[in-house]
Amino acid sequence: MLHTLKTYFGYDSFRPQQEEIIRHLLQKKDALVLMPTGGGKSICYQIPALLCEGTAIVISPLISLMKDQVESLCTNGIAAAALNSNNDETENMQIRRSCMEGKLKLLYISPEKLLAEANYLLRDIHISFFAIDEAHCISQWGHDFRPEYTQLGILREMFPRIPIIALTATADKLTRQDIVKQMRLRKPRIFISSFDRPNLSLTVKRGYQQKEKSKAILDFIERHRGESGIIYCMSRNKTETVAQMLRKNGIRAAIYHAGLETERRNQAQEDFINDRVQVVCATVAFGMGIDKSNVRWVIHYNLPKSIESFYQEIGRAGLPSDTLLFYSMADLILLTKFATESGQRDINLEKLHRMQQYAEADICRRRILLNYFGEQRTHDCGNCDVCKNPPERFDGTIIVQKALSAIARTNQQVGTQMLIDILRGNLNAELKEKEYHQLKTYGAGRDIPARDWQDYLLQMLQLGYFEIAYNENNHLKITPAGSDVLFGREKASLVVIRREETKDKKQNKYRKVVSTPQLPLAGIETGEEELFEALKALRKRLADEEVLPAYIVLSDKVLHLLVQQRPTTIEAFGNISGIGEYKKRKYGQAFVELIRRFV
């Protein structure tokens, strides 16, 4: 096993649980594997595929993801192919023939194609095992349920002797139980890895309006100059608005959502994967379709609908990376509407509530994430905004009383925006028509900026001082706890709002924050940055010659190791973690010659 790992993948040791999972599968036993994105799930079935006789069948939900996996395996010298509707019939015939001749070790296939081939191709080839990737898609309790996955249970009927391994990065307890039931796994062993991704910093910004979000995003990208990132948006329109804003500011951005023609979606993904654009603005349709190793940041423009979705999406970033989540009451109201109208109202509302708790937390965010997946921590992470800047509190009783008094004086018939207009003393047609400008509380909060009122109202919602009546046009209703504060029976403690200054007040222009690309294992020394850029240029040239994404030739992590260790022989090049025999022979000469020039 170790020899195969080193020869094909260039690693000297397994990550936690990988070896145990591989041994279990080699004993022809079923398994369910939960391992976070970037945790090394693929190795768990790729090594057994190389060690077993026959062909491993890997069921994957997206053609683009299959393409990435197959290209990566082929550049490691492993015989793999994908059978899907993107191929022409001649290609698919050649792939079928290779399978029947026993030439392929891994065959990637979509659920639909698998069902179509079950009584034909699959009956005629020697199958070593089935691997169900993104297995949460099979469960109605999962965050990305796909109806076409539900028929995969027939594999157990049709191929009773062939073991099945189901793999996913995100599944709560209920989803895990459902995967086992739907796939009819036989006495499966369930392997659960740590969900901790200490390489990801976690930050949440509350109550930002569109202009403030744009400023914060531009500032954030400036600190990550030249580094690839993803901005997830709730709607198709928002992806286009955000991309347009980025392009106006000189940032290369693509859009990706389900409403685009297939050709445009594929082009956006190709441009992002091949570093022709720096940013992709996407809906969750982009969720599983990317396996790009040099994504260094992820922004959520809107609140995700569940912790599973959020965790899977931030998992697209590797190496030390930054994540940023914007959270507003408007998001919460809209997502609650979607959840209420969905076919699984209660479960979706509960998942959204847990996501809301994460966004509003004033304790270590990583502990909340890990706790959701059943993993307890006794210490804070030190790499989230709450740990880095613990919240300060103050007596906010008067602020809360002003807001609750305004709600009460409107007979609890206003939403958040109207409430802020009343408190700020804004005059608009609807407000005047309803004579809210005659209220005693009209203008009572004009000393507080509108964006701060957004934040305070979110805090008040979290503290349970009012509720949102989603069935009454999102009107705000005072709770018994709110009444206690309103009538002076209790005091209210609020968190001090911290705002980052994105403008230089003297010059009234954006500060230029120049970021130095950090090596993950050491600081930059003289010549290291220059060598790293030269290695990237060589990698890109080699990738372009083979029409491959650059990171499939060598990952950024491998390039950083080359910079630090500077191998000057092909043998030493092959000893770098992540470089197997095939890549050593194929690329060693070119990279070693370049490094020698620097040494």
C-alpha cells in the first residue's frame, strides 16, 4: 500500500484513517467514509482500485468533477476514464472496450449513465468495487439531495457480492443513517475523520448593505492580489451584479449558475481552473464541480441555507486560506421563506436556524462547526474573528427600548426596513401614508447609522427580544423577554460594533494593501518569491502544452516545497511529497534545470 502511494501519488505516509479504510475495502467489506473536503477521500478508493483485480466503478454527480479527477489520475500514470454524455459515441465505445479488456483501473460514471449501463457494460466487466462519491446526495435529509441518486440502491440487488464504499465530506447523523439505508450497505464500518480545517480562517460580517459589501470585497481581494477565489451568491442575478462590480474595478471575474447555457458554464469553469480569471461568482450550482487546489479564499455574499452547504463550500479552499461570510436580516427572511415553502419545511428550518446561530455567535466559530458534526473541542481555535477580536459588551437597554417602543407604537405591523426608517426619521411615501412620522419614536434613533441599526436588530433577534412573523409579511413581534426590557424590568446587553475603515480619510481613496504571497511552511527569503513565480510559469507552459489545468501538473503546495528544498537532481525531485514516479520521469528534467539556474 505504501509503495503504491509513493509510486503514483508521491506521498511517504497516509493521512489519519486512510490506511484503515483501504485495508477494510481490500477485505471486500462495505464502508461509509466521512472526511472533509481536502482531507484525502479520493486516496481511500484510488489505492484499492490499483491493488485490486478488475475496474473500480466511481459514481460521481458532476461531469466537470469527473473530468478533473480523471485528468489528475492520468497525469499520475493511472489508467482512468469517465463515461458520460459529454463524450461522443466513439469515445464512449473506446472506453467500454478498454473496460472489457481490463485496461482501466477506475471508471467514473454519473448515476444516470450507471443505471443505463447496469444491465449491459457492468455485466460484462470485472468490477472490483463501487465507490459512491458525494454520497449525501442520496439522502433526502442531505443538503444537496438529488433524485437520480435514489435508484443506486439497486446495485446491491444486481451485484450482491461486490463491496460498496460511500464517501462524503458533510453529513449529520440523520443523513449518515439514511445513506446506509438507501444504499443497503451490509454491516458497514463508519469512518469519521476530524472535520477540523485549521488552515481556514473564519470571519463573519453582519448587517452590511450592498455598497458596504462591495467595498469590503474589494479590500479583501486586494489583500489576496492574484490569488484565486470564489464568491458564492444566493441568486443568479447577484452573481452577475457582483461580477460586473469586480470587472469595473479591474478584477478578472466569471459567473457560474444553473441558468447559463452549458457552454457558457463550462467556459467559466475552464477559465477559472486555468487561471484566466481570478474570481468566479457562483450560485451553489458550482458547489461540487470544482477540485482546484490553489483556491485561497471563499466569500459568501449571502447566508447559506445550512452548515453542511457552508462547510462544503469553504472546503473548496486549500493551504492557509481566508473565508468571509456576510449576514443580513434580509437573507434570513428570504431563506426562511424558501425553507417554509419547501417540501421538507421542518428539517430545512432547523438547518437554517443552526446556520443562523453560527453567523450570530460570539464564541469560537470553529467549535460551533465541529460541534454540529458531533466533534467536541475543549479549546478555542485562535483562527476566527471571534477568537482574534473577542466581543466587547455594553448596556444597550435604551437602544433596545427605542426599537421595541417603535414596534409597539405601530401595533407590531412593520418590518425591519420600515422600523429603521422610523427610528432614523426618514420620510417616504408609505411611512407618511401610515402616519408613522407622527409617532413619539419617529427619529428617536437618528444618532445611530442605519447600518448599525441593522446589526443591533440582528442582535436583538438573536437575544429573543422580538420574532419575525414570516406568515404576516415579515412583521416584527415583541416577545415576553422583549417586554421585560421595554418596560424596564430587565436590562439588555449588546455587543460593540466594530467597523473596518476601508477608506483613507485624508486622501479619501482606497488604501492599497499589498499582500506578500506566503509560503505555507516558511516565510519568504531572498529569491524565494522569484523562484516560485518562475516555477509557476514553467508549470503553466507544460500544462498548456498538454491542455491541462496548471494545478494538475503540480499543485501549489508542491511548488512551495520545491522552493524550500530546491532539488538539483531528478532523484531529489522525486523525493518531494506529492511527486510520484510518473511525474518524476515526465517533468523532473524541466523543473530541475530551472532550479539549478537559481541555485
